[in-house]
Amino acid sequence: MNQDNKISAVYPGSFDPVTNGHVYIAERAASIFDELTVSILYNEHKSATFSVQERIEMAREALKHLKNVKIDCFEGLLVDYMKHVGSRVIIRGLRAMSDFEYEFQIALMNRQLAPELETFFIVTDPKYSYVSSSGVREVFHFGGTVQGLVPDCVFKKLSERFNIKN
Ligand code: ADP
């Protein structure tokens, strides 16, 4: 809870780029929590297809219909960022059991580092259960269609980046 008695949550991730699966999770989280910050992790050791600025712009456009959502970015430990923004709730999305193992480990590590934080898992819509940013990039790159899997602004950006029209 922040000073206005509002419960805020943070949805962290790479969002390289944001997909309709991410949008779905953000929509559900935004309908439960008063404020949601979608925060893009900047990791200089992990190569990304889109710069943080590009990822921010795409997320901003894709989520502009959600009035209680803002977009931010961070580097370093998520627990430090959570303290910095004054939120106790971490949102993560689950697609399959394979996500669960990975997410469970991260959630426990974060609890070890900051016991006051809580990780909330939101289950995806089955139609997005196979959608990932890396899958979208790869399919697009090799000429497959990703329409319906990503927001329009991401589709446009992918076309520019890979210089193809699928
Ligand atoms: P990270 O590198 O932190 O996993 P991602 O952008 O890949 O960043 O994912 C951020 C979060 O969104 C993760 O919790 C991931 O499981 C979730 N997520 C990714 N794609 C989907 C999807 N299609 N449906 C639901 N959740 C998803």
C-alpha cells in the first residue's frame, strides 16, 4: 500500500518485445491492483533485439488503453527497485509448467532477499500459452506470421527492424 492507501504492483520483465501474452497479464493485473508499473529490465550482459527505449515505447503504445498502468525501466536487483518505487507486489505470468519451475525459483530467491515482497502469478489465456518474445522474433525473422500474437505497434517495429513485410 502506498501513502494514498492504493495497492500498487510491478510487472517486471524483458519485454523484448511486448507480446499480446504480456498485454493480457497486464490487463488482468491492472483490473485487480490500483496501480501497475510494467518495468523493463535493462541488463547490459544480456543482448536484446530492441533497446530499452524502443521496448518502453512499444509497451507504452500497447498498454495505453490501461489508465492505471505506467511504464518504467530498471537495472540491478528487482528487490532494490521494488523498495525504490515503494511496491510490495511482483506480478509474473505463467504459461506452462516449464515457466513454473523457473518462476518458483526466482520468487523464492526474491523472498530470501526481501521477505516483505509477494509474488503474484497470473495464468495466461490458453491462446497465448505458446507465445514468447523470442518465439515471435524468430518466427517473424524467418517470414512467418505473428499477426494476432503481438500488438500492431510491435508488428510495425518488427517489420522495420527485420526490413520485411510478413
Ligand atoms: P523475463 O526475461 O523476465 O522472463 P519476459 O518478457 O520473457 O521477461 O516475461 C516477463 C513475464 O511475462 C514472465 O513472468 C513471463 O512468464 C510472462 N510471460 C511471457 N509471455 C507470456 C505469455 N504469452 N502469457 C503470459 N505470461 C507471459
